[in-house]
Amino acid sequence: MIQIKHKQSGEILITVEADTLEGADLRDTNLSGADLAGANLRHAHLELANLVDADLSNANLEGTILTGAHLNNANLKGSNLTFARLGSDVRSNAAMMLNVDLEGANLTRAYLKNVELRKSNLTGATLTMADMRNADFYLCKMTGVTACNALFIKANLREADLSNSNFCDSHLNDANLIKCNLQNVRMESQYDDGFTVINLANMEGADLTNASMRNISAEDTNFKHSILANANLSNAVMGGAILRSANVSGTNFEGVELATVTMDFANFSQALNAKIPFYKGNLR
């Protein structure tokens, strides 16, 4: 028998008639404020559970189903969420994770489609091969995240701090990256002929200082007013991209075709290896 108690009051919230919580059926239970730190909840069913303000730090949630669960303000620091299912094709059925602490958590191959993670802390988290299509990361702290081969298609990352993160070989098509901190980010590939995809992404006002973006696919991407100082865009595919008023001081454009790129009022006099078509005007 296992008693799950409140982390502060010690009140018994639920009693489970088993020797382990692994695979437990905890669907639609009220576990608000529960002390589940270090708990083994591997493959447990927590659909629709109330885990608001719960302590799940260092818990094993591998393969756990959390669809529709409420995890606002929960502590998931250092937790194992590999293969966990939190997302849904229907936004209203996805987990709610506002202001959650996921620092150092492992979300490899986790399913986070349509999950709302606004203002959460994912510093140093692993998101490799995770599915985060349409997820909401507004104002999230994501410094040092590892998210290789991940799906961020149509995700909202507006004003998130993604500095020093690794997005090698990931797909950020049509993602909202307005005013993001992307300093020192890796958006290239682990392979010589590979590439990260940011087609149709909105990076207006983003800071991409020192970003590594070799071979990146950035067709129709909006870089208006962004900072690309000292970024490496060598061999990038940028057809239809907008660089209006962007800071491209020290940016490496080696091998980049600029014929269809909007370059008005960008300071290309300080860019590196840029082959500017003769008909381009309004450059600085």
C-alpha cells in the first residue's frame, strides 16, 4: 500500500493498493500539491489528473500518459519524461503546464503537441526527437536546451530565451520566434549535408548573435529587425527571406543566393562573403 501525501501538510491525498506506482491508474485524481519527488510513475496513467503545484522532481515518468492533466506550477526538475504523452491533436485535451519547472528534465521523444508551457523553466532540458508541434513556449527560459531532430512546427516561442541551445536537424517551420534570445544557438546539422529547417518562421526582432546556421533552410523566413551579427549562414537556402533592417555585421553569407532576399536598409557593408546582386538598392 502506498500513500500519496501533500508536500506541505502531510495530508493523505490518495491511497494506492499496490507496492509500486509503476503503471498505476491515477486518472482524474486530485493530486494537487502532492509529494511525488523521486517517485517511480513509469507507464502510469495520469490522464486528467490534477497535479497543480505537485512536487515531481527527479520522478520517473517514462512513458507516462498525462494527456489532459493540469500541471501548472509543478516541480518537474530533473524528471525523466522520455516517451511521455502530454499532447493531443486537440488543444483542449493537451496537458496544461504553465510556469512549470522542467530544469534538467529529459523529454526525449516526448509527445507535447499543443501543450501550453508558457513561462516555464526548461533550462538544460533535453528535447531530442520530441514532438512539440503547435506547443506554446511563450516567455519560457530554455537556455542550454538540447533539441536535436525535434519538431517545433508552428510552435509559439515568442520572447523565449533559447540562448546556447542546440537545435541541430530540427524543424521549426512556421514557428513564432519573435524577439527570441537565440545568441550562440546551433541551428545547423550534425552531418555535412544535413540542415535545420526554419522555413516561414517569424524571427522579427530576434537576437541571433553568433548563431551557427550553416546549410539552414530559411525560405520565406522573416528576419526583419533581427540581429545576425557574426552569425554563420554559409550555404543557407534563403529564397524569399526578409532581412529588412537586419544587423548583418560580420555575418557569413558564403554560398548564399541573395537574388530573392529582401535586403532593404540592412548594413551589408559589414557582412562577409555576400554576393549582392547589382540591382539591390536601399542597402547600408
